[in-house]
Amino acid sequence: MPLKKVKKNTATELSLEWILHVKNYRLTLDKKYCVNCQICSLACPKEAIIIDKQKEKQDINKLDIDLKKCNFCGICDIICPFGAFKITQNGEKSISVVEKKSFPRLIRNIKINSSACPKECTDCESSCPLELIKISKKNFDGKHINYIDKMSKNQKNRIKIEINIKKEHCPTCRVCEFKCGSGLIKVQKNIEGKILINQEKCPSECRKCVDACPIPEALDISKDLKKVQVNELFCVYCGACKVACPVDKALVLKRTKIYHTPASSGAWNKALKKLTSQSDAIKEFKAKGSMKAKEMVSRKFSFDEVIR
Amino acid sequence: MKNPDIQKQLSEEQLRIGVFICHCGLNIAGTLDIKELVEYSKTIPDVVFVKENRYTCADPGQEEIRKGIKDQRLNRVVVAACSPRMHEATFRRAVSEAGLNPFLYEMANIREFASWCHPNNPKKATEKAKDIIRIAVAKARLLRPLEIIEVPVTNKALIIGGGIAGMNSALDLAEMGFKVYLLEKGESIGGHMAALDKTFPTLDCSICIEGPKMVDVSRHPNIEIIANADLIKIEGYVGNFKAKIRKNPRFVIQEKCTGCGECKDACPIEYPNEWDCELGTRKAISLPFDQAVPLIYTINRDYCIECYKCIEACGAREAINFDQEPEEIVIDVGAIIVSTGFDVYLPYDMPLIGYGKYSNVITSMEFERLILAAGPTYGKVIRSSDGKKPSAIAFIQCVGSRDKHKYPYCSNFCCMYTLKHVVQLKEKYKEDIDIYVFYMDMRSPGKGYEEFYDRAREKGVIFIRGRVSRIDEDPRTKNLIIISEDSALGQPIEVEVEMAVLATASIPKKGSDELARILNITRGSNGFFMESHPKLKPMDAPTDGVFFAGACQGLKDIPYSVSQGSGAASRAATVISKSKWKIEPIITVIDEKRCKNVTSKCGICVDRCPYGAIRVEESQPARVIEASCHGCGTCVAECPHDAITQMHFTDEQIMAQIRAALANNPENKILAFLCNWCSYAGADLAGTSRFEYPTSVRALRVMCSGRVDRDFILEAFRLGAGMVIVAACHLPYDCHYINGNWKMKTRMDALASMLKKLGISPERFRVEYVSAAEGAHYANLIKEVDNQMLALGKDKIQAENQKIHPVLERILERKKQK
């Protein structure tokens, strides 16, 4: 059958599809996870993702994707810190840019020492602002335990704690790391940056950025000064606040570094420039360049040593 | 002009005009009274010899003319026969063979303009024929001898379109020794034939027979393939065309690409492949198909994300360059062959057929790509809905063809390719598949085609003669229910199948209108390019030096396209094999004594000439560049000082024709000025098609409507004409002299408002547009104008004329004094 390009926009998801006779490409944006930041829109190589700043967050997502421009490359799937995109080919999750090594993956380094967890602790599960952590308690033969109040102390000691984190949706905000009473979680932020609020330009009585921010601990209104405050410890530098801010240059957000798997790709270079800045991108290229030079030199010298 | 002495001599010499009246078998003699015409002609002043002939164009008839000129010492010849567009050249040659200058001959069109279009009105038609002869004699009196101009010829050809027809033309011309440029819009030559699996009736693998030809084209030293390029502009005329071509960037360097394909393997991006009818995909850097010629990869920047993995894979070859820019080149050629092919109609706008809605309804071209071993399904015919082979399949013919509401013509090869498809399926799946063909007629006229139809029937394919009215879909199984009439049963039937293949119409290629504008050629009523004569010159465009090959001129199958390709090559060779090409001397000449630019700056003619063929310098009279002048005559009409004249169409000659036309009963006459390429041809077609219209019209021929001077119209009304029409080529782009018709329109719009103010009813002067394919339109136009003339009534017309007469006398008197 002839090519059908279909776009469906419902309350829960936005999906684009290329239905060909023998293949099916599908891009699904799960609105549950999308926070209307700007990262996909900046990273998209075809500039197919448009953020409409005027729309209110409540029912309508601010994101729209141009069906004519999208080529289902999968870069948005990789780069979204909240894992809101899913690209499938013939129903199977497949991202061609990763298979052909045309784009690196974001590194999400989250380590939990669950064997040392207190058996009744639910700190991480309750603290995760996106509800990505699920604690499941299992006894020694693998069965799930739901009620532990009636257990003896010995029985409780033998309970195995399994912590399941939906890593693909985790933006590495580190709230769980700090809220864990036992210090068992180590999270490495995958995007580093700077965020500044120009208090003179910031209008009073405006809550737009705070409402847009997915991490409540990151942006808040201080009670006494009634001004917006940033806690950079938890900020993921997604940019949702910047999108929501109505005043130009009242909120300044810069991304300086993105942790990713090794990459040599023109598409990544361009995305990096757009997400961070020209100078930050150059820093990364220089670092890569010197790594490559070091590699080449060591290879050459060790080779020569072999000959000698 | 060349020899003023001869001119003077001729004007002093006594006119001896010979009139030869043709019977044309019964074509003329069947309606008109030839004897009456002969007697009448004898009475016209300066006519010394009148002869009638059964077939003047045949050898005996031409011998009569030659004899007449010699024996009777004729110095002007008028042949009253068919249209000058038919035989003017024939008789010019006959006249020159007798020693008389060929431009001292004039044609009176009494076949297309009298006998053929007024079959039920022989008396009035004969009266009209008398007028036509008198008009021709009036012009003949003022004709002057002219010498043919010769221009050098570029011995190269340009072929637009690299399909099977174009490639054959290229090979033939190259073998003859001419340099050929083969221009192709797509990335590779080969055309539709390269997309096919097998060809009927031999069931040869299509690319297997075309591939070697494509390689021959690329290897031939005389052929230069310019692929992935667009035609921007063509300037010039036969023997001397200048073509501007833009080579679009592939972002791959032609000379360095080896066609290895490693870049394609490294590329992550896929997009729907147009070559596969968008059934499958291709990479952002890829070939359209594996046997592409030239074998160079192309990057589609619309989809490429610029990850540069291809550059990495290409490595030391360094064949990829993302900074490539479009390149414009200009080439000189002597002849052009148009072989742009056709497109397939996709019936998205036929809702009852379900194309685009139901997943298992496909077109025949898509079926071809499925059954092709190198296609997206590797030769398996599978349904889109579940990927399974269908157990019952229906082929529906004439989808969009032979349809009053879509395309009225028959698409020529669909019956045959459907037979090919069913034979292929039966040979592949034998009893495992049920095949139904729903058809109106099975058209299999070519060599071996009827036997192929027998073969299909012997294989057990069920042929149902009836029109399919709709296709419904079962939402669970996605099967299709074909609702059709079975004319053998005389009842409607329903057949459930698992897949439906539509043999859709083949339509003129997208972009033909743009190409027609660039080349100055017309398209017929069906959108395919119009040939000079459908029977005798199917490969010539009306414009000299442009020829057609293949489906762009009219749908045809592969053997016919190949034949026409060779034919077009031979036609083009008649131009480019010569070292000089003769140009008709119907060009314009400037009277240096009258040109006002000498005293005060003018330059209007320079501005108005569509070809920029006039040059002017300060205080010098303007000059016409002879080789660039195409003879439209627009400058003649635009010059406010009457300083320019057009050879063979001078103001005096046309005025004499007007006076002759309106000599009797002018109030009941419609005077029409028709341009040679469109409206005169349209009027001819009305006659050829035997469309009947009123006899009141008297048509005068000019080369271009731009030639029609305001003064002609004013003179017509001064002489008491009833109605005046100027008919031109269609706006905006059909004028054969680029934009003569626009100049005419501006001029006539101003004149129309002036006439209205002076009291002439607005319907009495009209500007109309008639193309060479619009015979019916011309006939209806004359009917309408005649009705309006009768509605106005002779008295009202006479009254209006009398009122305006003194004004016109003054205006035209001033002109005469100049």
C-alpha cells in the first residue's frame, strides 16, 4: 500500500508514523514524562520539534513535531533526560543512529547498594519527584512480601530488598541520593551547567518556572523574600523553566557539559553546540582531540619499541 | 532590402497574376462550385490566368503551376486550396522551380476555411471562397521578392529525458557522429523501464535488457550524460539553441565515487524510496537502484543528519563533499529532442476505490515493485496488512482511464501489463492463487500481444467483463470485496479477494507545463505535447528544431518508444547534419529615414521585442539583428512612427487584405485576425474536424497577434465592418514569440476602451484566445459572435459606423500623411 504518514495527538501521547508496505516507523512522545523542556527541540538535527511557548501546560503539551521534517533518526529518544520518546521500527524498539554509532548515548550512572538498605526504609521511593523508584521486598526463596509489620526480627533480617529504578526516565537530579538516610545511593549528574535568576527582571507573584520545573527541590519560592530560588544541587538543566519564563533574560540557563558514551559524529557535534554553547563544545573537541593524539602517540611508540 | 532596383522594376512592371483553384478531390469540389470560382477569378483585376486542378499538390498539379508561370509569364501566383500550414512550402518550391521568387506566391485557404466548415451551406461557402481568393490576390499584388537567409548550425543535440526513448535517440545520434547531451532530471537514466520487473510479451527481465543499453550510453564517446540536473532556460532558434542547465549537487564528487556502497552501509537514516513507489526505504546516501548510470551516490539533505559516518566509511577515497554547490552551465546545440516520459496517476481522489484507505489496494506499478526480485519484498507478493501472500487477487482495469470525469483517453499499455502480471503470478504460484481481471476491453494490438492474451486465459485466469463500481473492505481480515457488473451475466456481482491491483491511468509528467514554457511548445488537450501534425509529423514540434520521442508526446509501449526514439534522432539529424540552416526571410526592417531615434531618443522597439533582436544607439536609427529576429512583427505594430516594416506582412499588404475582405456588405462580416501558430491552426482544426460555423467570418493570417496594428482595427471599422476579432495564443505562456500576445493585449485593451467611448458596442471588438487544439472553441466563438452581430442588427451597426467614420478618417489620414 502507498506510504501513509500519520500524526496523532491525544491527551496522553503524540505519535508520528510512517506506514510503508513492508516497514513501520513510529515515534511516540509519552506526555506523562514530557516536561516541556527544550532539549529535544535543540538537539533535533532537522529542527522538526517546535515548542510553542504561548501554550499553557495544563492540558495541552507545548511540543509539536513536524511530520514533514522528522526522519525518525532517534536522537530525541536518546537525548531526552526524562525518556519521554520512544522510536520503534516494525514495533521493536530500535534506534538506527545508535546501531550505526552516529550518535552517543547519555550516561546515567546510578548506583545503589541495596544489600545494605534498612528493611523498612522507603526514603528513596518516596523522595523521587518522578516516582521512578520501586522498592520490592522478597524473602529468601524469591516471593514478594507485602506486609512486614507482623514479621519477627530474624525474618526481617533475611528479607532481600530489590530497588527497581526506571533508568531511562531518570534525569539524574540526585534527590534520592541526598534523601537516602543511609547514604547508599550514588548518582552522577549527566548534564552539568549553570542557572541564574535575574531577581530584578523576575516578576513578583509569577510562579511559571516553579510550576514548570519537574523537580520541586530544584526551583522554589523562598517564603520570606517571595522570590524564586534555585538549588543547583538538584537542577537537571533541562530548561523547562526557561521555556515557561515570560520575561526575556530573567532566567539564564547554560549547559556546560554532557556526559555521553564515546562518539565521533558530525550530528553529535552540532547537537552539542546547540545544547551547550560554541565555547563549551570546542572544549570537548579539544579534549577529545588530545585524547586521540595521546592514543596515536602511545600506539606509535609502543610499536617502535616492539620493532627495537 | 537587398535590391532596391529590382523592387522599383517590379512595381513598374505590369502585374500578371495566376490563380490555380484546387478541387482537392471532393474535399473542396464537393461543396464549392468550382466553375463559379473560376469565372469569378477571371474578373479580378490583374488576374491573367485561371486554372482548376483536381489535386494541385500532386505532381501533375505542380507541373501545371510551373507550366503556367513559364507560358503565361506570370509574376504572381495564388493557389486556392488547403491551409498554408499544410502546403505553403510545397507550392513555394514549385514556384521557385519555375524560376519565380518563392515569396511571390500567396495561398487562399478555401478548404479548411470554406468547404470543410460550411458543408451544409454551399452557396454561402462559395461566396466566402470568392472573398478569400480576392483577399489573396489583393495581397499578392503587393508581394515583393525575398531571399532566404542562411545561418550556421551547431552540430550537436540536446536530449531532455533519459528514458528508453531518449537513450535510443542518444545512441543513434552518437553513432551518426554527432555530439549529444543527455539531460536527466533524476539521479540515474533509465526511466520507468528500469523500475519494471519483466516486459511483455517476451517476459524478458526489464533491467537485464535495459542495463547494457544504459552502459552503452555511458561509454559512448559522443554522449555526455548530465544527470541530476534541471533545464533552466532555452534561447535561440533552430540550429542555434543555447541551453542553460543547472546541475544539482549530489554532495558526492562524481570523479571520485567508485560506487562501492560502504557509505550506504554506514548511514543510519532511511527514508521512503520514491523509486520503489514508497513501498520501501533507501538510505540518506544511496543509489536509486543498483544498476544506476551514472553509478554515483547521492545524499538527500532533507533527511541527512550530517553525522558524517559516510565520510568516515569512504575514507581515503574522499568522495563526499558536503559543500557542493549547484553548478550552472550553458551548452550550444542545434536541435532538441524532448523525451520526458509520463507519470502514474495515484487515485487518492477516487474514494470508492479505497486507494490510500484500504491497506491491500495497490497500483500496478507498486505490484511491479513487489514482484521484482530486487524490490522491497525480494519478489514476494505479500499483503501490507499481514505480510502474507494473498490467495485471491483482483486486477482492475481502466482506473481513471477512459473516464469522462478523470482522463478520457485510453492509457495504451495497461491491458498488456496486467496480462503480464497475471501470467507471472500464475507461473510463480500456480494453483495457489485465484486471479480475477475486471476489464472493459482487452486491448492487445501489437505483435505477439493477442497470443499473450491467449496464454493468460489458458493459465486459468478469470476475466470478468464489467466496470468495478466500488471496493469495500472487511475490517477484520482486511480483505476486499469488489463490486462490479458482470456483463456476461447481465448482473452485478461481488467477489471477495485478498488484494486488489489497480491499473491506473498514465498521465503527462509533472513539470510538462514548465518545460512547455521553456521550449515554447504547446500541450494538447490531454496534456501531452502537441506534435506538428498527428498523422504526418508525429515527432516534430510546431517549433522548428524541437522533436519528440516517447510517451511525452502520447502514451506508447516500449517497442513504439524505441522506434520513435530512433525516428526523432533521424529528424534531429536533418537539422544538425547541415552546415547551414535556411531561415525564412519574414523578418523586420527599419526605415532609417523614418526612425525617430535619430532626432529624439525613442527605443520603444528595443523594449518591445521579445527576443531583444533590435539594438539602438544614441542618435542612430535602430538596427534589427537579422539572425535573432523571429518575425513576430510586434515591433512593427508598436512603433508609433511607422518606421518598421515586416517582410511579407507589410502594413500595405494587410490593409489591402482588409479592404478586399470588407468590399461587399461589410456590416454582415466578422473580420478576424488569426495568429499563425495557435488561432489560425485552431481555425484549421475546426475545418478539419468539420465543425460547422456561420459563413460571415473572413480570417486574415499574421504570424503573431502582436503584429496586429491598432490601425488595422480602425481601418476595418472605417470600412464599415460588423464585428472584429483578434485571436491569439493563450496567456500567459503559449505565445510562440514569447509574449507577443501580451503586447497585443495591452494595445487592444486601450483601443477597446477608446472604441467604446466613441460609441462602438463593446461586443463588436473582441480579443480572444484560441489554441491550436481548440477547433471546437473557435467554431463556438464564431457562432457566438455571429449571433451577437445578428442581435445588434445591420441598422444599428451601420449607425454606429457612420457616427465614428469622421473620427477614423481623421486618424488614418494623419497616418497616411506621415
